[in-house]
Amino acid sequence: MNKKQIVYPYIPNSVPEVKAEMMKVIGINDPMELYEREIPEELRFKGEMQLPEPIYDEYSIKRHTEELLGKNKNAQDHLCFLGAGCAPHFVPALCDEVNGRGEFLTAYVGESIADHGKWQALFEYTSLMAELCDMDILSIPMYDGGTAASSSVRMANRINGRGTVLVPEKMNPENMLIMKNYTNSMPEPDIKMVTIKCDGAGLIDLDDLRSKISSDVCAVFIENPTYLGSVEVNAEAIGKIAKKAGAEYIVYVDPISLGVMEAPANYGATITCGDFHSLGMHLGAGGCQGGFIATYDDMKYISEFKDLMYGLSETSVEGEYGFGEVLYGRTSYGSRDKANEFTGTSTGLWAITAGVYLATMGPQGMEEVGTTIMQRSQYAAQKISALPGVEVKTGGPFFQEFVVNFDMTGKTVAEINKALLGYKIFGGKDLSLDFPAMGQSALYCVTEIHTQQDIDKLVYALNGVVSC
Amino acid sequence: MSRDRYSRFRKFHQAKWDEEIIFELSVPGERGVLVPKAEKEVAAAVGDGVSALAGLKRKKAPALPEISQMRLNRHYLRLSQETMGTDVNIDISQGTCTMKYSPKVQEHMAARHPGITEVHPLQDPETMQGILEIIYKTEQIMKEISGLDYFSFQPGGGAQAVYTNASIIRAYHQSRGDLKRDEIITTMFSHPCDAATPNTAGFKVITLMPDENGFPPIEAFKAALSERTAGIMITNPEDTGIYNPRIKEYVDAAHAVGALCSYDQANANAFLGIARAHEAGFDMCHFNMHKTFSAPHGCMGPATGAVGYREFLRPFMPVPRVEFDGSRYYLDYNCPQSIGKTRSFLGNFGVVLKSYMWIMQHGAEGLKEAAICSVLNNNYMMQKLKKVPGVVMYYDFGVGKNRLEQVRWSWEKLQQDTGFGTTDVNMRLSDFGIQHYWTSHHPWVVPEPFTLEPCESYSKDDLDEYCGVLAEISRECYEEPEVIKGAPHNGPTHRVKHMEIDDEELIAVTWRQYLKKKGLKK
């Protein structure tokens, strides 16, 4: 086929006759005339972009992509015990059904007069999350848990004007990197991140917290469960210390834990935040994360959210629901650099999906999934701890994840994980780079998708790997 | 033979289900799905599992609704039908957003292939070579498209990409100990994120107003520059569709005082293969992969803002970088001056995958064809819309000047003639099966604005239908005002009493807050 005559299926007006007709209407003979008048010659690119040869037809691009994606091993052909903020969970079919609907998939910023369904689905997301968190207020979603955590800290800083945030030294390292950048300023950080000592399971050292709390602390930030999986049993005491000093108490949760774990609001949190990936999303190579912040019904908090908020309202017809923008002036769409931080396209489709998940699971489903996760992860920890030279370091109750130390085996986590691949297993996240003091430790994640047989297979494989 | 799109209009009615808020569907005891339970042996070994939580065990179950699966499915499909996505309408309305067709083959790969859906982002790089290869290859492509040297796909959207660039500007000056540089200059017709993100990153923001040409005069720009200028962050063409032909002078002047220049290329669909950040002298840029490169908008995400840099800014880029040693792809975290991360893991890989597929289906010629057709479509529409009574084109320089891919129009004359402004017209638009249009970001510099972007996805027939509908609504404004007053008539809902809710008493952003405000008990 002559290249010049290609009609692109996604560019209807690439048909030469149509193009000619349109040019006639405009009064030009060559479409490049439209550029020649607008973009000065010295700014126009004279060369040709050196791009790969195109793959025009649909079947061939599909084959090409399948070949590339086929090079990836995945959690369908392997057992995956990686979590660390992106744990493998059961995704109800309804979640995929709804987020695959073309109307949701391709909608954007329409008002509720035409996009009523989108507004309602997102309003339902905030409403369902509010029940899960036992708090009143959420905005539409953020990019991921790390950005939600970071924005929570900036909210606290605006609320009380203080310049230090206390965070666990063993907090999620991805989130720490995000927060470190987000609290930075020019010429220097305007919110200082100070770490609180933690034990081997990531639990806060209360004495160290007491020594660092001050009237300059805008917030005490903790994770529950901790990055290392532990349940922060002193969560209420930590909150009391924070609030006594006049600081906000921010608790970062994995929302799938909240069917069985107490909502942070009920042990003193003033801001709850997290990543809702666990609520109905696939692993997606990390592309299915989404952040949320929840607070109380208090203008002190409501006015500090940075993202759009959809308010349930009335229409000109009695009894009909409609939706409006709440406090639009908070957002950068409304007031540019005078806004609370910035907003933009984030993760609307995943938020709708999280709503579908929570509605599908219901209160009983959330309790059951939390229970299964706790039972199976405890079973796995129990079995793994019986292996020679392998130590499970939980330090108390844990949810879904736990630390396994391999120091006594004489093997590194990297070596063990390489060997586990031979058993078609993705071993736990190697912690030795982020936390060298923890030695050769890995973070294992066991959820409702791991059957007893899966866990037994892991134990069998680990036994084989560490004893050879 | 196609219908006359200027006289025969769709007798459209959007689905209107009057659907309940999901909590109103709850029937105690109903289940949407059953979830896996631990095996007997597991339970025997560990007990109920949750007793271990002791005082942190949830005391009161979350008040989520209880709904059977068929009803849930019906609920959400009804809501989807009450949503006017690009797939079902001529989505020219959302100017600045490039509502491009998202080819289904891309979605089928990204949403269904386990080589992406079931891949964990922390897998051993050896087990995700395909993903790393696609990221690496897309980086090489973006380098050609922009003329810059390195790219990252970590940011989860356009605004986050611009924020990443503001962070890079800060890191660059901090690394040089040049700490007095605390100002960023932007323009009023650049996207609000070009002002908001540098402010979040700790800069003072100077926003320049346009003159009669539609962009700030070079003299005003030079007057704003000083030894305190850290950078400029601007769009070109701006959200008016006007390309600032003197952009290189602005960039050179900024460089002369030691500032960096960041190019917001949200509007890049106009000039793929025709103009590049490199030739205009920019140090960094960003592209919206979900706009320019066809990935869908997903009710506001997931998205990807690709950020590109010249060589000297590489040390500050987010970690990890995807590298290739000639045989294997790997992740490089060894970047001590890096800003760290702005988004977790590798960003939204699914969006990168879709963009890669779209680019590969077009090649260099096809990308250029997309740009040309987007500008052609816009200029064709201009000829048609200029004739619609009540329409004004601001910054209209008469013969010889055009717009690139979009136009910020005005209904100023219509309002003067009929009293109906842009909001009134907008309310009526969806009655014809067309998404209501994007007016303008705030503040409205152009009075009674509306912004249309007919990208290359739309056929000549689509453009004619759209123009015909606007002409018809204009006619109604002049001749049948009652029709306009009550609009929308055929939508899923009617005009909302409070489109902007600032009164505390009216704020209800969750169902529980709504019940509380209404004095209704849960």
C-alpha cells in the first residue's frame, strides 16, 4: 500500500476527498498553510521523527502487544506473596463489568446535567468510604495512597500552621519518598519530616514519640496496619499524645482491613487516609492505585480538601436528585495558585470501582474477607516460622503482612526469591535495601486469594530453598 | 446519503432512570457476592483469626448497603447509561481535553491481558521484561516527538506531571545553592495547574495577563523576570488555541536570567511532528498520554503525565528509571539527586501501554496526520461557527490568522441580544445528544466563554452536526426563548438548584452527611 494513501481508522478525515472538501471551505490548498501562518518557520521541526515502523492493522498490533505482555510473568501463572501497598485480592466480576462500560471509561469533566450517573457513582464512592471509615467527608479520589498521605499532612499544616510532621521511621518507603518531596518547598521544606523510632515490626516507640512531640508538630502520622503488617495496638495512646499537643492525628489504613479492624475515627484519628487499591482493583503493574482522605463534618477540615467534592442537591423537579460542586474555590480549577495545593485528573474510574466493591461486599462481605485474610496470614506465619533458620517477626497481631527473617539460613532474600521463581512463586518484598538494619528480611503478604494449598506450596518451596 | 445536519436534529433523550442512591436499595440480609473462607484445617490451626485484634477489633460493622448482585448490576448500568462518555457522543465540547477516540483493541489488552492485569509492580525486573520494554520504547518515541533527552511516565496525570516539573525546577536550583529563586512565571491562559503546582512546590507565582493578541506582551514578560525567577511554566498554544509565535524570545529571555523553562504540552495534539519543545528551547515538558495519545479519561483518571527533560536535568528525575543494558531491561534507583517520587511504583502503566499501541498504529506519518486533521477540523468548524448569530471570536485578527486545534469562543453578542449567556446555551446542548461544553477555567477573561476542540477523531459529518446544533440553539435563543429557559429537557436530570454549593448548610458530600443535614436518621 502506498503510504500516502493510508486512511487511518481513527482519523476519519484522513480520506483525501473529505480533506479536500474541508480545505475548500477554509480556503486553503494545503493543510500545512494552517501552520505556516501560526508557527514561525524557525520553530517548526524540519526533520522526520525517527519512530518505529508502524503496525497499521488491528490484528497485528494485538499480536505485537500480546508478545510483549507475554514476556511478563504474572500472579495468574505464579503464586504472588508480594504486597507492600499493592496486595493481590479477589476482584468481583461486577467491578470489571462496571469499569469496562464505555460510558464510564470515556467520560471526563461533564456536569451532572449530562453526566448524572458519573456524579452519582462518585458520590456513592465517597458515601460508601465514609461508612467504612466511620467518618463524614471525602472528596473525589487522589492519585494514590502516597499522595493522599502527603496531602493529609499539608491539610494539617494549613489547619494549625505548625511546621513538623512526625512519621514512623519504617513507614511505606514509596510513600515516604512521595511525602518528602511533597513537604519540600523553596528555599527549604516548609514542613519538616521527623521520624519516630519503630521496633522490628514497625510499631511506634511511645517514649520516642513523647520526646519528639511539641507545639510545632502539625500532625502525628501513623500507619495501621503498619507497612510491615503489624496492628498498631497503641493506636489510641498515640492519638492521645498527638491531640494533647494540639496536633492532628492522621492514620493511614488499608481499607480492606476495616471490616474487622476498628476504624481509626473510633480510636481518635482526626484524618483517615490510605490507598483503596485493595477494594476491587487488579494488580495492574501498580497502575490501579487510588488515594482517599476522610475527615469529620467540620468546616475546619472540609475547607482544606484540595480535590473536587460532589454535593448531593436538588433540581427544579421536586424529589429529583442532582449534584453540584462544593466549595469550588478551594480547588485550583477555581482559584489557580490561591487554591489548596492542586487538583487534576486522578483516579475516577478506580474510585467508582471501589464503590462497586464496597456495595457488592456489604458489611458481611467486608467482615468475612478481613477474617479470611487474618486466618490465612496467621496460618502462613505459623507454618513458615516452623522452618529451620527462618524467623517470623510479628511482635503481636498483624493483618495480611508479616516480616520473615532469613539471617540464620545464610541466604539472602534476593537468592531465596530467585530460587522461589523456580517454584513459580513470587516471594515477599525484599526489605534489606530499605531497612538494612533488619538484615535479610522479606515482607510476606497473604490474602483471601491464597488457599491453604497455596500456602503449603510456599512453605514446601521455602523449605526446599533454605535447606539446600 | 447523510442527513442534513443543519436542519434535521436528533430527537434525543438520554436515559433517565431516577435511580435511587445506593443506600436506598439496601435490604437487610441480601448479599452481592460471597467471599472465600478459610479451610477447616486453617481455622483449626489459628482459630477465628480476628480475636488477635483484641481492642482494635471493629465493634460496629460499617453501615454499607446490603444488595443482591442483579440489583447492583442494574444500578450501576443505569448510572453508566446516565453518563455521556466520548463513546456515545460527539465529544467536541470538552475543549482543552482532547476527547479522542480510545481504540478498543487497546482497552482489551490493558484490561484483560494477565501480562498487565496480574503483574505486581514489585516483581523481579527479570519477570516483567515486557512491561519495562514497553516503557523504554515509549521513552525513545517521546524523545523523538519532543526532541528532549529523557522521559518518565511516573506522574498519574497532567497536573501531577506539571507538579513534578515544578519539583525538578526546585531541585535544580537547590542543588546549585541558588536559593533566592522563589518565583515562577505563568500566563493566564495556561492551565491552572501551571499556577497551582509551583505554588504547592513552594514558589510564589506571577501570572501574566494577555494583551489584544491573546498572550502576554514580551515587554511585560521581561519586566517580570529577575534573579528571583526560578522558572516559567506555560502552555503553547494556550487554551485559546492561539500559538504564541514569539515563544522562543520568552524562553531565551528566561534563560538569560538563569531560569528554567517548562512547557505544558497538554495541547500537543495540534503539532505532533510539526513543532517540538526542543526547537522552542524548553528545558522540560510534559504530555498528557490520556489526551494526546488516546488513552481514555475514565471519569477523571487513571491518567499519565509523561515528563521530559534535557540531559542536564536527568539527575533530578523521579526514581526508578527504566534502563536497557543491551540485552535486559532494569530499574535504576541510583539517582542521589532525584526528587524521589511523585507517584508510587511505575505510575499508571496501563495508560502508557495504550499510548504505545496508538503511536505504533500510526507511526511518524500518522501522528502528523492526527495533528493536521485536528487543526483542519478546528479551522473548518471556525468557518461554520463564525456565521452563527451571537457567536464572537475573541482575539480575531481577521484574514490570515487562524487557530490551531481549539478555540475559546464567546457568546457575548448573544447575551447582549437575547439575555442568554453561555450557561443557558450549555444547558440546552445535551438535549441534542451532545455533552455540554467546557466554558473556561476561572477567571473568565473571555466573557461568556465556550471552548471547543474537535480533534482528529471526529468526521466532517460530526463537525457539521455539532455546528448545526449550536446554530439551532442560537436560533432558539433569538426566537424561542421558552425552550432555553427550561433546558435541559431530555437529560437524566434537570437543572440543579445549586451548581456551586458554598453554603455550609447545603453541603452534603456523602450520604450520611446528607441524611444529617436533612434531619433524617440513618
